[in-house]
Amino acid sequence: MQKKPLLQVKNFMKPVADQTIADRSVTKRSALTLLVLSAGYLLLSYVLVGFQYDQLVLTATVNVLYFLSPSSRKLVVGFSVYIVYWVIFDYMKAFPNYWFSTVRIESLYNAEKALFGIRSNGLLLTPNEFFLDYTHGVLDAASGVFYLTWVPLPLVFALFLFFTARRQFVYFSFTFLLVNLLGFTVYYLYPAAPPWYVQLHGFDFVSDTPGNAAGLARFDALLGINVFSSIYAKSSNVFAAMPSLHSSYPILVLFYGVKNRLGAVNIVFAVITAGIWFAAVYTSHHYVLDVLAGIACAVCGILIFNRAMDRKGVFYRAATLFERAVQ
């Protein structure tokens, strides 16, 4: 078991000349399909959300990796799952969830206070409001660091599995996409304002509210940077606080880390998981209820995926075909 990951990495690094002619070839059909998809993506993106340099970077990266070598082609095919996630997430800007359902602002705030309210100076406060009175530089720094792992953690973990356990990579990737689809569905069924929105606007609905770094702005100020300010300026939807997918992702990593017996590394995953949950509430980006919903979303995604694989139906066959495509 120790030698397999090293062998896979070495195979990935082999020069193209060492591969068979069949493996090196890119058919005209596949090349044309990719070019059409690339052009279609850029055109549709321009129509739906407007031109962004991120779109060009994504398209160029995919095409370069696909045509570079058989190994890089397998890599980009494998990570197509994450590309699909990113495209769906980006296109949500074109279809705000408040078009389809009423945004929950006051009702969610009151539920949070009723269930998790904290008495302070004679007032009943939500945990977010309580933390506003007890901020600290150490907590600001830690929260920022934890939040920065939100997307890199699952992507780096997926990359690790790609080189060391290709089947587990496929299973993790499919579960990741499924959890996101569940979360996106809830976004549209139950649009919800984050705590910082109530702090700035009260219970009035303001549809064109821009994204806000909220408590994470303290991390930016602490280091004299604008990392979170720039990230949240590109937010797909302000009213997508429920569930907290920030809270879902580290659970997936921890679950597959335990499943693959990664030992002490799982302690790191557990710390990051707890850190993100705390930071989500401390920085006023999510209520405790949002975090719990994110946890439930991750658990449901894992259970649904494993159930589908056990039944060996359409989902199982799709995962099997995808696994063969990236072997």
C-alpha cells in the first residue's frame, strides 16, 4: 500500500514518449467537442453573467491540460466534476434565488435567538451578536486562516486522492458535487439572509445588496490586505446563507480521510472542521442554524451517495465509467 501512491505519481510524471501511441492520441471528435464546449461556455457566460477574466483562465487551463499529454488529460477529465460545480455556482448570479421564493430574514433571526440565544447585559443576543462584543485579534486571525481553507482543502485533498487512490478520488468528487447540488437546491427553496445582513439592514429586504466580508474584514485589516473583500465582492448570492456549505466541505474531507485511514492527518482535518464552524458564526457569516444545516447537508450527501452505490444502479454505473476514464 505504501508503494502504490509513489508508483502512480511516477506514472503521471513520465514523459509523453513513454506512453503508447493510442494513449497519446486525441481524436478529432474529442478535440472538436472540447473546442465547441469551450466556445459555448464563454458565450453563455458572457450572456448570463458578463465577461470575467476567470472564465478565460479556466477555459485556457482546461484546453492546455487536455492537449498537453495523456496524463494531464486524465487530470482535467477527473477534475471536470469540480469545473461543473464552479460553472453552476457562477451562473447562480444570473438567477438570484429571491426571484423564486421569499427571503427569510426576521424569522431565521428569531429562530436563532430562541434556540441559541445568549444572555448578556440583560439582553438576549444571537451568538453572532454576542461575539461582536468580544472580538479578539487572535480569533480574527484564526478565523481568517480557517476560512481560507474552505475551497483549497477539498481541492488539495482531491488531488491527493487522484494520485494515490483513483477510485476514492471518484467517490469523493461525486459526493462533493452531490452535496453542492443539495445545498444549491435548499438555497432556492429557502433563501436566507446572513447575520451580517441583519446587522447592516435590519429586517428590510434589499435585493441588490452586494457581498460583504463581515467579520473577515478584521482579518484583512489585521494583515493590511484585501483578500476577503475581493472574494466576497464576487459573491454569487448574498441570500444563500442556509445551508452553510463552508461547514459541509471539511466534513467530506474528514469522512474520506477516516475512510482511507490517513491517521494523524485526520486530526488536522478535524481541527479545520471545528475551526470553520466556529469562524462561520464568529465572523457573522452564518447562524448556528446555518452551520447545522450544512452539517446535515454533508451527512445526507454521504448517505445518499453510498446508498446509490450499494444499489448498483445508474449512479453506480456512471461512477464506474468515470473511474475508467481517469485510470
